[in-house]
Amino acid sequence: MISDFEIREDDRKQFAEEFLVRLPARIIDSHVHVWTHACVAIPKEEYGKYKQYKPWTDFDYMKEFTIEDYLFCAKSAFPPKTVIPIVFGSPFPQIDRTMVNEYVMEHAQKYGLGFYYIPGQYEDMEETEKKYNLLGRKGFLGLKPYPDIPVVQGRECGIYDMLNQSALEYAQQNKLFILLHIPRKGRLHDADNRRELDECTRTYPDAKFILAHVGRAFCYKDIDGLIDFLVGRENVWFDTALINSGPVLEYLLHRVDSTRILFGSDAPLAFCRGKDIEINNKHYYVSEHPVPWGLGPMGGSIQEFTFYIYEEIRELLRASKAVYGQNETSHLENIFYKNAGKMLKITN
Ligand SMILES: [Zn+2]
């Protein structure tokens, strides 16, 4: 669990004033990381090393984040809405990939949730299918590759390191989703990323690609003119996980049909208190308490921040008002519920 998770009076007030009426009664959160403490593969003495740059491997702050933890946070922060997560493991080398995949597939099934499998760099997905019978498991949606998993020397990890041929063919043959966190520092500015994306979405037309974090566009500069080549492709979707930028979301809603956009929170960070902010075309986590991976108050805490997930939704609703105006209801239904509902074959 997140060590300082709590609901405050002010959170309740904001939720009631800003979100209660405009959000649909049922929400599917399409981007949720979970793991148990048993999956953490490094000793406690090494925790300090891995929490310097990113919250995801701050195991002092978030020792584990189980499906039950998510359900508790969502229930506490979204009353009276029903919030359904789509889950996958935490994809870092400090987490045992086999253990976290097994945790996800067993426990997602227990709760009837949709889930993804994190593939390895050289993993033969045919063998994996024989071992786990993923296709026979209710809720299995596809693959969640991640650039921190492959080990490459002397160059940056590319899309084909994250998704080998067996993974791409497995997704193609079985019409699976691939939730893709694009690699390389340059994000969509990187010509190799754009070429590989163009190529694999054409070569594997039955695989369904979801670009996580709108192609990692946390800043306006990282979306402006850069997603357009993928817009309108039958097998491409975008998720909004951890996007706190109004201009990015407005660009997305302007250019991409609402049937192609999925709300995602990127929990557990979504239930921490802070905001992802843009300064000089780079993004920074700002947190209520000082943490090694973010900017924050020097000493003490501000105690006036709310959850990242509220900041995400606040910006998404602002963009919705700007783009859809009075006609937002059906679009918000698509983004927050219906599109993911279709993936899960929920028909009502
Ligand atoms: Zn994520």
C-alpha cells in the first residue's frame, strides 16, 4: 500500500463539486500496476538505490500495491462510483517478472478483472501459452511490454527489443491488445520510434496497439504534430495514464475520436498526492512530502495537495469542456467506460 494514503475532507469536497456529476457511474481504469511484496527481488538495504529517480521503485514508500489496495483506494476516492481496474505487474528489473505475472493472472481472475502479461526479451510466447493457457483465462487482454525489461548494449532499447517476433505474432494471431510504453529518451520525437511504430502497426494489423501515456506525452512539445501519423488507424488507441497536462489532453481530444481514447490512472502513483508538472518542456513530479524522485517542499509538507488521479481527471474534464462543450456526456462515457468495456466484452 502507499504509506501515506488517506482521504481528507477537502478530497471529498473536490470530488463532489467537480467530478460527481460529470463522471459516469461506472469507470474502467485501464492502466493499473500491482505487485505483492514477495515479488520485490532486491533486499531492503538496496531500496535507497532504486528510489532516486522514479516513484515506481520506491519500495519504502510503496512496499507493495495489491489488487485489494487498488480496490480500497478507488472505493475511498470515488464514492459512489464503481471503479474497475485493468491490471498488470510492475515492469521493472527489481520486481520478479515471473512472480508478478503469476500473481496478476491468478488474482485478476479471482476478481473477474481484465489483465495483461509482461513478456520477456527472448520469451517464446508459444511456450508461455502452453505453460499458462493465457488465452483460456477470462480477462486476458494481451501484452504489456516495457523498455526497462530488455537488456541491450551500446544503444537504447527499441520496440522490437520489448516485443520480439513471437510476441508480435502471438498478438496478431489472437487479436490481442499490446499496451505499449514507447521506448527511447526522445519519445515520439525519435525517428526510430516513429518508424518502428508505423511498421509494426502495419505489419500486424490484427494486433491492437494502445499507446500508453498518449505516447509518453507528458508535455505539449511531446505531442504537437507527433501522434498525427497514427490517428485513424484501425488498430491504434491511446491511454491517458498519468497525463496531468491540459494542453496535451486537449490536443488528443481534438485529433483522436473519443472511441479511441481510454482513461487510465497509472496507479499506484495515481493515489499519491502531487501533480506532474511541465517546466521548460520537461516534466517533474511535485509531491506533498519531500521524496527523492520529485520536487517538493523543503522540510515538512504542504498538506494542501490532492491525488494525482484527481489532477488527471480535472485536466481531462477541462479539455473535454474545451473540445466537446455541452455534448461531452457520450464522449466521456466512451473514454471512462465504454471503450474499455468493449475490450472486456462488457455489453451493457
Ligand atoms: Zn504505467
